[in-house]
Amino acid sequence: MVVVGPAGGFGLCTVAFVVFIAGSFVTYGVLKVLAKIVERHEDSKRRAGYWDSRSRSRWRELTEGENLEKLSLIGGGVAVALAVALAVLLLPNVPKEWLGTLLGGLTVLGFLVSILSFLIAGLNAASKPSTRSRPTSRWTRWRPTGKRQAQQGEHQTRAREAQRRQRETEKARQAQQTEYQAQMREMQRRLAEHQAIKDGLYSLFGMPDGPSQKRAKELQDVMTRLFRVHDLPVREAFELVEQKGGGLECIGGVVEIDERLYLVEVEWRAKPLGTREVAPHLVRVFNRGYSGGILLSKSGFAPPATATCREALSQKTVVLCELEEVVTLLERNGSLKSLLQAKIVAAAVDKNPLLRPSI
């Protein structure tokens, strides 16, 4: 039987304290090393997209803060308890010369037991079922939450907005293309109409002189199309006007220029028109109450006719125009509306019924 005196008791207490401190530090170091290993393992799985971040928090609870300190103290206490228990059982039967070796071995064994206790506690904690929802498989794809979800939502919103702008841009482009095609078709139609009018007017000049019902009919159609293609609404269609003496061709119609109505007549004669020929046109303008009259002549106007129309300008707007001007206009693809507007301004302001502007 080994008797332990005061000095021996103090020595055993010192050994127990050293075992406790050493066991605590060793447990702390082992926990930190394991925490680093586990963290690297989780990081590699997370980068591969096969790790749930909720499992990571359970290891952090065991290896961070107060839990780490508590586990370290528990490891030191377990090491001391195991060392004391083994010492009580073995010291009475151990020779004195082996006592130091035995105490060292007990200390090492205490360290190993403390580490083993941590591992058992960690495995038990990891095996406990979590109250939170877990993936059905360990290799379930990691699903982002929190800030990453907000970033993904913002990215999806920007993508939808970009798709919407792309659709609007494509729709606007198609609308512009449709409008451009419509404008091109309208331009081609107008060019074809201009060419048809020119051909019709040229054919009239190619007919022999003298009264001709055929020429009168064709002149009505050409003049109607001429005014309409130049955006001058025809309020009353051109038709044959009765002339005293017979055989003289004159057609007339009503057109709208700048929201005013003008009586338009075309005289097809071999000689320039004089006062006697322009007088019936002036009478019809005054009697019908139109804003003015436009008289076109195939053969031009004599000076007395121009003077008579100038006198009438004090009461009505009277414009004289030669068909030769219209032919030149068509050759240059000019605007009949602009030509007549310039003549109307010259008649009203300058009292000049026969203006020949540059076309």
C-alpha cells in the first residue's frame, strides 16, 4: 500500500492541474485544426454547387465562441478525471521507480480520451435531425438565399427589361419599314400618275387644230387628274362649258386652294385670248360668288385680256396661266399647287394676273 503524504498530495494536485491545462489546450488546438479542415471541405463543395449553407452553421456552433471554450474545458476535465481514476487503480501496485513513467503515460492517455470525447460529441451533434428543412440528397444543388436571391431577381428584372426594349425596338423598326414601303409605293404611284398625265397632255397637243369632242373629253380627264395628283381637291368635276358661236372648246371645274374655292377654266384656241374671250370667265366668277378664277389658255393671252383681268382684281382674284407653264412644270416634276399659290399672291398683292414665276 502506497502512502501519499502532503508533499505527494501537492504533487498529484500539480500533476492534475498540468493535465487539465494541457488537455484543455490540446483539445482547443485539435478543434481549431478540425474546424479549418471542415471549412475547406465545405468551401470546395460550395464552389462546386453541392453544399447546403445550413450544414455549415452546425460546425460553426461547435467550433466558435463560448462553445469552443466549453468543449476545451470539458476535454481538460475528462483528461484529469481519467488520469486520476487510472492513478487510483494502478499506483498501489506500481513500483516507485515506475511511478514517473506511469504518471506521464496517464497524462498522454488523458489527452487522447479528451480528444476522443470531442469527436464523439461532434458526431452526435452532426447526427441530430435538424428542425429546418434539409435537402433530400447530400449532393443537392446549393440554392442561394438572401442577398444572392435579391441579386438574381434584379438580374432577371434587367433581362426582362432588355427583352422588352428589344421587342419595342423591333416593333418600331418594322413600323418604320412598313411606313417607308408605303411611302415608296405612294411615290411610285404618283410618278406613274405624273407620267400618265404628261402623256395625256402631250397627246392633246398632237391632235390637229379645230373643234374636237374627243379632245374635250380627254382634256376633262387630264385636268381632273392633274389637280388631284397635286393635292388640290376638285370640288366640281371638269366638264364642257357652253360657248356662243359653237365649235369653241372650253372646260371648267371648281378646285380648293388654301381653303378657298376657285373657278378653273381651260380655253383651247388657236389664237391668244382677248378681252372678248376672258369676259365670260369673269362673269361666271362674279355671278357664282367664288373667291376667284383661274383661266388657263393653250394659246396664251393678248395684252387687252391681261388689262381687263387686272381691272377685275379690285373685286376678285383673277389668275391667268398658260398651258405651256403646266407642261414645263410636269417636265421638271414641280408642284402645281406652289405655282398657283405664287400666282394668287402676285394677283392679290402686286395686281399682276399673269405672273410667270421660275418653276
